[in-house]
Amino acid sequence: MTVESTAARTPRRSAGNKAGTTGTKRTTSTTKKAAGAAKSAEPALVQLLTPEGKRVKNAEFDKYVADITAEDLRGLYRDMVLTRRFDAEATALQRQGELGLWASLLGQEAAQIGSGRALRDDDYVFPTYREHGVAWCRGVDPTNLLGMFRGVNNGGWDPNGNNFHLYTIVIGSQALHATGYAMGITKDGADSAVIAYFGDGASSQGDVAEAFTFSAVYNAPVVFFCQNNQWAISEPTEKQSRVPLYQRAQGYGFPGVRVDGNDVLANLAVTKWALERARAGEGPTLVEAFTYRMGAHTTSDDPTRYRTDDERLAWEAKDPILRLRRHLEAANHADEGFFAELETESEALGKRVREAVRAMPDPDHFAIFENVYADGHALVDEERAQFAAYQDSFADEDGGK
């Protein structure tokens, strides 16, 4: 019995207290049952490394990392450290006016490196605009990423050279691109897989829903990797969905799993599992990496306006890099010499990226007016003239620019 139906019967209580009491008890019983069901339906989180760096067992996913070596773990740590370093350099460069915008991945290194290292060379990646760690795993030079955000190229890399598609700014559309590509793979008879990255906000987009539908119907070999970083710009996840995001897959007829997004080992294992399902002809999978965006949505955003310092501090305790370092140290897989050498390499990468960006040419400010229409257009001509006048307003007294 619902609360609404009980309320509708309230006037009948004047005939006697028994009817009213019975209705109240039924409602209370139903409420308790619903609360119990909600509690039992708490999302299961796949985790192989605790925030303290302790290795924990998982009967279903341990086998996907059973052969991982100390060298492999050091490699994952190196990937995360170097990715965070060039990400921090990019943020600084934007603040200095060298980039037009930057979307930081700070805090999401484990989700990206773990999933990125699970891929085979012949798998194909469809990213959003924040997958700098996945780009690193696919061999895309960081300076190519920054060239796009500086406005001096239209992507900066050959997608077919790394099986890593160009960044997609339109929210969620890459899920459809990935699904179509995966459908094509099955027609070609290949055994490779496709992975599409998107955020929790994009999961509310119609394009993603359509991609889920088509991928399920056509049994496409695609993994939908959702990095739930808790905020779609300023909108929290609880205002985007009534159920945990990974459970949405059930309505489309394929499995979903939630993984600790700050655990690089768990992300590696779960993504390997999902990719193997795809290659074996078992269709799509939704992976929800439960993580946190430590920085702003982009450098044009101010997260202090919508979230608290306490929230950030709680997630800092789950830092993915610190977590793996604790594990490496506890297991004697890395010594101070390794960490010192990596720090030197990290600073060298930051310097290389900084010098490369500053050596890039300034973008052509008037290029935005080209290739809008095949033929001339009066409105574009007017806007070009207005922009030229604006640029001329910065001329100095001698008429220089």
C-alpha cells in the first residue's frame, strides 16, 4: 500500500479507530520493507586495493591480475605520476594564458591508467575531452593534447595511428560513435573490442541511451566506461539518477559493474573482464568507475561554489597514487631510489611540455570565421568585421598591434 492510497482513505477513520490504525500499520510495514530492500540493494564495489594500500581478494576478478608483477605495478605507478604531472603543467599553462582551456583529470588517474592498460593494441578508444591518462597509455604525446587546447590544431594526432579517436567535446556523442564502430567490427569478423569513455553527466544524455539500445540489440563488442566523478559540472550525481549508474545497464539487457575508481588494480581487472566479454561475442558492458574529480570541471569552473572542503578532504584520503605507493612500499616492490628517479623524470616531462607549448605559434584568431559556410555569408562577414575592429582597439599609439 502506498502512502498516497492511505492518505486517500483518511476520511473513513471517522467510522472507527480500527480502520485508521490498520491503514497506518500497513503503511509502516510497507515503508520498513522498502527501507530494507533499499539497504540490501546497496551497490557492490569491486576493490582490490584499499585506500591504505592493502591487497584484498576478489573471487571474480583476481584472476585478471593474477600474473601481475612488481615491475607491472611500478609501471602503473609511473603512468599515474607522469599523467598527473603533465596535467598539472597544463593547468598552470592555462592560468598563464598559454592555453584557452583545460579539463583536468586530477583524482581520476587510476580509472584511466587501469582501464587504458587493459586494452590491446588493436582495440579502439573513443574518449571525451578528459582522457589524458588513456591517451598516455595509447602513446599520444601530451604536447598534441595541449596543441588542441591552445587552438593550433584540430586534434593533433592520427586516430588510426594509436587507435585513439580525437577528443569529443559534445557530451555523450562518442558513445554512439563507439557503438557504430563496434557494430562494424563484428561485420569485419575481427576479435578486437571498443571502449567508450564518458562521465556521470553524459549518462543522462539521449545519445548514451541510444548507444546502450543499439549495442544491446546488435550485441556490439563495446565497453562503456563511465567515470562517475560525482559532479556533472555543478550537478551532483544524486540529482541525475535514482539508481546507481551501473544498474542502468540492466534495463538494456547487459551487465553493469561498479569498481573503485581510485584503485588502479581493480580498474585493470574489471576492464580486462569487460573487454574479454566483448571479444568473445558476449556483447556490451557498463563499467562505472566510482571516483572523484579533485579539481574544477575545467579551468573556467569554480568548484568552491557548489561543494565543500570536507568532501574534497575525504576523497583526498583515497588518492589513487598514494594508495598504490603504500602498497609498493609495504610489499617491498619499490625503494626510495625508484621514487627519486621517477620524480626526476616527472620534472623533465613537465619542462618538456612547458617548453613545447610556449614554442607553439599563436592560433590564427580569424580562422574561426573560415569554413563555416561553403559560400560567403553576410552575418559571418559582419561578425568578422566586428572582431577585426575589436582587435584593432588594442593598437598602441604608434598603430602597432
